[in-house]
Amino acid sequence: MENQFFVDSEFLSPEALAKKHRLETDPSSRTNHMQYMPGMEKIESDICSTVMGQVNNFDYSIYTAKDVKAALEHETCSLEDFKALLSPAAEPFLEQMAQKARVETSKHFGNTVYLFTPLYIANYCENYCVYCGFNCYNHINRMKLSMEQIEHEMQVIADSGMEEILILTGESRAKSDVAYIGEACKLARKYFRMVGLEIYPVNTDEYRYLHECGADYITVFQETYDAEKYETLHLLGHKRVWPYRFDAQERALRGGMRGVAFSALLGLSDFRKDALASALHVYYLQRKYPQAEMSLSCPRLRPIINNDKINPLDVGEKQLCQILCAYRIFLPFVGITVSSRESASFRDGIVKIAATKVSAGVSTGIGDHESKYTGKEAENPQGDEQFEIEDGRSFGKMYDDMSAEGLQPVLNDYLYV
């Protein structure tokens, strides 16, 4: 990609500003968002067509209170039942949905809640996604940690007692190539029992390499499954290619990853259709790869640097709770993560109903864990964060709060032999 669009030290040149304006105002200046770029692996799979066929035919206005009551009475939740539970007709039944979700969660996960923390190692990005703080046109402090800095951050996090880490980068192959990420995975394996990745989508052989380096699972946000809306939000970069992103989890499973996680960023488009698509993506892949561990997260839009007016469209906590309960009823075995984008009170409540995993000790900035975890002033420069968080509790505080709620915090449940 065009590295001149990194704005880590100075404002955009007039030429870059002109290109930014063209991308925003002239759709013909953008590449085809459904066409693969050179180097992108195209796999043969029917998952996308199967999922989108269901989503495109989803008319949630047709469901009634009778449909919702029937869905709640059924022992097994069918696809039609799930659609009813996502519909506006289900909103008056939120308490009943929560009760049913709580039973399913307890049945399959007991009273456990898993804890992890993210580690951002770079915030360079080659994409222009209009809602993201890392986007290549946003004037923020850019930074990429060295291996020594990454290990120091990991040591600080590990010293707190955390055993699972999620490594994240901005989406830039030029600044954070696969080899760099692989070395970070090798370091993480020294300090943590579970290592996840949330990076730009890569090809099957690259996922295989990252798994060999120590990565257990990958998370990919589709952002929105609405391809037409996606085109208006992702104006530049490899992320613009919607189908390549959709197939990322399947490529990761083919590459040997033990687990994959899915998400739409609720508020970018019609949240009910995005929620349906996310769940169906899991549903069909789970049947194709029954050995894989799969999970869902349900993030909402958050304000970013230089744009504090970004907020989720039509997705309040009530709607979010409805989606999470519907997920649990439809997919009882799937892990559900609720991030620090949400408030402490919401997360404390939802882990007793539907969610099974929460982040703690979170920073979405670069190189600032020592200052956040120990109170010491960081010795090195720091990179700006991707978005604002709502729940800033430390690992220790989160552990104690979950225990006080009658839950059993779990740091790791997987042993290598």
C-alpha cells in the first residue's frame, strides 16, 4: 500500500488531502470492494453464499409475539426461532430471554468467566476506515514496538497474573509484517498459556506459520456483513476487499488454528441483520469444522481520537442484551466475549446471563502497560489508542469483582502436553 498515508509525525500533504476528498466524495475513485487484490488467497467455500442467502432474506418485521413465545418454549432453538428472538417483537420478552440464556450458560459453562487482556504492539494502518482511530488519514501518534519493548510489556502483564493475551496490530503489512507478528507470538508463548491474534487477514499458509509460532486462535471483525454499506465505510486498503475478510476464519482453521472468533461492529449498519450474519457465520463453520473452538463478540462503536461523535446507531444496552441472549440460546456451546467498550455495570450483569469472557487491564494504546499496571511513568514514547474504552478496571479489580458476583474467574483451561 501507499505508505505515504501514514501520518505519524505530520499532517497530510495537499496531495494526500486531495486523495482523501476524492475517496470520500467520488465512489468511482475507489477500487472494487468485491475484487481480490494481488496476493490474496481465494478459497473454494460455500459458507459465504449460505450465510448471506439467509441474511438477505431476513425480514424481521414479520415476526410476532406468538413467534417469540414459541421460540422460548422450544427445547432446541431453530434458525427461525433465532430470527424471531432477534426481531423487534422479542424486545418485550427480554426478561424471559435472559432467564433462558442464563440456564443455557450455566448448563454449558457453569459459573465460570474467562479473563484476558489485549496487547497492541503497533498502530500503523494502511486502510481508510472512516470510523476507526487507527485509519491512515487520522493524525495520531504512530508507534511500532520493538521485540524488547514487546517482551517488557508482556512481562508487566504476566506479572499481574494474567495467563491469556490477545496481540493486536494496525492493519499494515509494511509496518507489521507476518514475520514480526510471528516473533511476537514466540515471545508471548514464554509468558502466557493462551495466545490470540487480532491482525489483518492473511492467507492459509501464513496462518499456519503464526500457529507454529505459538498463536492459538484468531479474531476477525467483519465490521458489517452488509457489503454495500461496507463499501462506503472502507475506502482504501486491503481491508476494503469484503469477501477476503469474510473467509479469514476458514483460512485460519485450514491453517491449523485451534479457535476462531467472529464479530460485527454493531452500529455500522442494520444491527439485527449483522447479528444474524455473525451467528450464522459461526453456525455453518461449526458444522464444517466441528473440532474448532468458536466464539462471538458483540462490540458497539466507540468514540475515537479526532472524532468523539462516533456512536452506535440504534444499539442501546437493551438491544445489546437482546442480541447476546439470542446468541446464547441459539449457540449454547459458543463462547461470548463482552469487551471493555461496555460499562462495568453492563459487563457485571451480562456475565451472569450470557457472556463467558471479559477483558481486564485494557489499553488500546501502544507501549503503555507499565504506566497503567504499575503507575510508573513509561520510559518510551507511546502510541495513541484505537478507541476509547468504558470499563478501565485492572486485572486484579476485575478478578475480585467477578468473584464477588459469585463467579469463578478462569485464567486458562488448556494444557499443552
